Amino acid sequence: MQILCFPEADTPATLRAQVLDLQHQAWPPAEPSPGPGAALTHDPALHPRSMLLVDEGTVVAALDVLSKPLVHAGRRYRAGGLSTVVTQPAVRGRGYGRRLVAAARTAMAAAGLDLGVFTCDRPLEPFYRSAGWRLLPGTHLIGGTPRCPLPSDRPPFDKVTMADFFSAEARRHHAAFRHARLALYPGTIDKLW
């Protein structure tokens, strides 16, 4: 098995089709795809990078890393987050997803991001912790846009916020991220990564 990384738009078509199939299994679309460009899941402004765990041409697990500037407590950070983390149903429980999520954490640090931060469903917290991520207790992301915010603590969400601090600056100010509301605002496509 190998981990392959591509800008989402440059993922080879055969692999991208498998990723889309996995995503649609996990999160069935409300409507059929509208046509050209529909093969992309994320807003290009978030610089989506697809990470795939591939075994002899078959995508076993996949995720996307999104990134954007984040201003918090008067400081500007290069932030990234995990999105659309999925594993083939037939091979869940074998550590493949954990391996990919841990590799994404390492790749985000190597890419020069200051921090990684994202939400997950509360029951998935132990999974992400086992891959090296830390819980940010009492912290909530505000997605959407400033004009149409989408807080991660809004019903019916039952989310927790996971993070890791990669740069010296982010590590120095990590306490400012606990019990906080992070104005992420990723836009109208990726409302909450």
C-alpha cells in the first residue's frame, strides 16, 4: 500500500472516480451532480489536496486537506483541516484510516501550516486522538461566511474540535484556542470542514 497526494483537481481520473464513489457512499448527495466541475468536492480557494491510501490501484481510504488563513486572538495563522475522511466499508477497523489521518497530520506540518484544526462527530474523537490529534475542549469552529455563519455547536450538530499546533508561534499561543470560537469561514461550498 502507498499514500498518494495530489491537488484535488489533478487526481488521476480513475482514482478520483473511486474517491467520489466512497464519498457518495458515506454522504449520499441530495441531488444528482450538475455536470462539468461536479467531480470536485471542494472550493478551489481552499487549496484542496487529496491524500489516498491505495492498494494495487484500489483506493482503500481517502481524505482531503483544506487550507486558508485564520485570524484568531489578533494573530494570523496558516490553518489547515481534514475533510471527507472515508475508508472502504469492507476494510474498516484495520487501521487504514488511522494511518492516512496520521500521515495527513505529518504532511500538514511539513507543508508549513501553523496549525491543523477541524471538527468531527463526537464519537470519532478517540479515532482522531489515536492518530495524533488533540481535542480542543469547549472550542467551536464558525463555518460558512461572515454574512451566513455556520457554528459547529448549532443543533443538530454534535461535533468536537480537534487540532494540532505545528509552528512555534502556534504552539506558543495554543491556550488561546481552548474554549474559543474560531472564525474559520471557509465559504459556501465547504461550509464546515
